[in-house]
Amino acid sequence: MITVATILGLEHSGTTLLARMLGAHSKAFAIGGLKNFTAFAEGRKACSCGETPETCVFWTSVLEEIRSRGNDPQTLAAELAAHRRNPALARDAARIIVEAISAASGMSLIVDASRDSTWGALLKQSPSIRVVPIHIFKTPMAQLASAKRKQRSLYAEIGKYISRSRDCRAETSRSSSSVTLAYDELCSAPETSLASIMDAVGLPLEHHQVTGWGAEPLHMIGGNRMRSSTSSKVERDEHWKKLLSGFEVALARLGGGVTFALNERESLRETRSREDV
């Protein structure tokens, strides 16, 4: 049985960091995002090691594994991209790709940071794959600060913060095993936070997941600048205190405050559930 930890959240909400920390486990492999496989297979994205599908030592072995099973990687990439038009074909493609990744890496836990629930949903119906959703979220102020740095609309970001959080909560509530986690909680208590996630995926925490994740070699497709970090340092995101104006802070609190509270309530509920077991 392959376990896929699907990390859910928004851009710059800690998804890449969490993927790297989970992927540092000796039985885990962080792939970046399954949603990026099509662009990667078509040569439009590079591996985090800087190589292409034809030159990356890991992804070359994945593509060879796919072909050895009688499948064409380009065909699977096209079927994955057409998941809205033909979900049945996309589900088969996603399963074949994940099984090939597990076989090539020798790992039982695959960490996918595609961020939205679409990609985990493609895998749920496969009897050979167990999906564990992990929802990580930041405060609305920190999320708006990230949008401001990227020159995105703050109003659109608030809307996305609300809708994506709602989708993530729905996805975790539908799953028999899931974790909801505040980014600040991960930063203030990384060992406890990771232990909860590792318990959900059925593996023990390894200490270097907390202290040495930045030293791990990577073959991630997609992800933000955190995928190039080598420091293993985790710190709270408080840049918003300098980046946001008073009006923007008020906007964040007014527009995203209820959503943040709902996310936190879900996180606390799951924490209490784990303590009761």
C-alpha cells in the first residue's frame, strides 16, 4: 500500500516547507506537485535539481518505470491535464504515475504539494493508494503580505483564502485520517506538529525531519523558493507587520478573520481527537 500525503493550502502558506520536512523521512519522497507533472513531462518545468525529464537521474528512472508497465509518459501527462474533461482517464494516469514514483524511489510515503484537493481526489479510488490530506494555513495578514509582494490583488487573495480554506476543510472532514495545521504552530512546535502528521501517515517521526531537512537532496517538480533552501531553519512569517498598511491589516482581519478562526477550530478539534485516542 502506498500512502500519499496531499498537502493542501494556498501559495506561500508553508506547503513547500512542509513537503520538504515530510520528504526528509527515510521512507518518504517529496515530488513537489502532481499537478506539475504534465508541464514537467513536456519540458516546460525543470526538476529542483535543475535537470530535465531526460537528464534527471530520478525522474528518468520514473519514466522508465512507467514505460516498463506498458504506458507512455506523454500520454499519461495529457490525460492528467484533461482531468476535468475525462476524470476516469486522469485517475488511472495519476495512479500509474504515483505507483511508478514509489517503485523508482523505493518509498512507501509519497508527499504531494499540489495544494488543492483535485489531485488527491484523483487517487482516492485506487485500492493501492491511501490518501492523507494535510491542510496548512497562515494568518490572513501573512497571506495578504505574500500577495502584495507578488503584486497580486489583495481582494482576490482574500476571496481565494476563504474559498480554498473552505475546500480544504471539506476535504479533511471527508477523510478518515487527516491533519489541519497552522503554519505558526509548525514553526513554534515543529517536532510536535510533524509527529502528529507522521502518526496520521503511519510512520514514526525521525529527528532530522526537524533539524536537517534542508540537507536532503531534492527532485521536486514545482514549489516556491523554499525548495532551494539548505538551512533547515523554520521561522514564523511576520513580514506582514512591515509590509501591510493599517488599512490592509484591517482588510485582512475583516475579510479573513472568520475563515482563520474556522481553520484554527478544525486544527484544535483534530488535536483533541488525537489526544483522546
